[in-house]
Amino acid sequence: MKWNDACVVVAENIAGSHEEFVSMMNEKAKALKLKNTHFVNCTGLHDKNHYTCAKDLSTMAAYLLQIGGKKLLAVTSLYDSYVREKTKQKFWLVNTNKLLKQYPGVDGLKTGFTKEAGYCIVTTCKKKDLRLIGVVMNEDKPQTRNEDMKGLLNFGFSKYQQVKLYQKGEVIDTVKVKDMVEQKINVVSHKNLYYLSEKTNQEKFKKKIVFDSLQLPINQNKSIGKLILYNKDKAVASYPLYSEINVKKMNFLDKLLRVYKSLI
């Protein structure tokens, strides 16, 4: 048992009670479509009705990385550090995730152990543009757990690659907008767009752009549509798209200008 009291304190602070927090956990599991997960407590201690699987754990990890990003990894990537450093009760804490020093690129996420579940780990590792998430469960000792995870990561990095679709800010398409002076706006992404592909099998993806119902004004920080990637008629990825610029509603002079441009 480690930090279980802290888990309960955090749960009570967020939800008012441990029981209500567990209810929130199960609601989130349902929202994430975790089909083989059910929570009974916030600590992870054994209960026959408290369970999950490797696939669901990887989905949870991906979600945490999506919402936590750099802040989360800034903590999980620390191998050792002082805790409560600015108090009289500071102490030195060493991370149980030894892969942080054993496998280049590993920067998280969580180890765990109970007698019933064995030694478990959820790992994330990034090399170049590719980030992998690995899950190993029910090992008899931490050394075996770590070696199996290394093998899993080796397999993933040897087999898959990230292929860049578009650069951040690159014009992906143009779209007509009613009641706009220039009538067309450039459509971009706010980040580099990639898709996952096997190194030995370059799949051919079809791209489709779907726009929302566009009305002025348009905020360049609000999505106006999405780019959908298809593999054999199955949607495999979706990316939000944005206007390159802010577009205001036309006033009377703007409308006169557009009429003038149409006549010359």
C-alpha cells in the first residue's frame, strides 16, 4: 500500500465523499467507452468487483495524456526528487518506474502492485514524432515486468511510424462563406497532423473534409470542420480544422466593396 490515504483525501476533496468520487470514476469510464472496467474504490486495492483490462488502461492513459499533457509528464518523468521540499517534513522520493533510466524516451506513467494483480505498469515513451503507450499486467516480479515492457516498446517502434499529413498552419483547403468580402477563407490546423502507419505496409488513406454550417463572425480559435481519414472505407482518424483568420460580419461598406469587386 502506498499513498492510499492521499487518494482518499483527494477523492473526498473533489467529490465530497469517497463513494461519490468512485461514482464519478465509473461515469468517466462509461464516457470513455471502457467496456471491461468497473471501480469500487479510488486506491486500486483488490475487490472482486473492481477490475479493468490492458486495453482499457491504455485508453485511460491516452486520455490522461490528452488532457494533462506536459504538466502530467513533468511529474511522471521525474526519477527522483524531494517531496514537500519547502516544509520541515521534506523527504527524498525515488520513482518505482525504473524504465525512466533503462529505456530512452520513457517519461511515464504508472507502476502498481497488489498480491492479486501482480506487478503492473502503464508506460508511455516517445521517439521522434511517435509516442507509444504500453500496458503490462500480472507479472511475478518487477524485473520481469520491465523486460516485457521493453520488448513491447521495441516491437512498437520497429513496426510503426508516424507519417506527417500537414504542417501546423499549412493551408489544407479553402471554403466559401456567405456574406463575406473575400468570399473564401483558408483552412488550417493548429498543430502538425500525423497518421500511424506500418513501416512495411504503406496504407493508402482517403481524405475527406467536412465543414460545419458556417456563419459570420468566424473565430479562428473555434473549429469550423474536420478532416477525416479513411482506410478501406472505415474512418480511422479525425482532426479539427480552423479558419486561418478571424472573420467579422460585413457592414454596409463591406457589402458595397464586394459589389464593386464583382463589377470590375
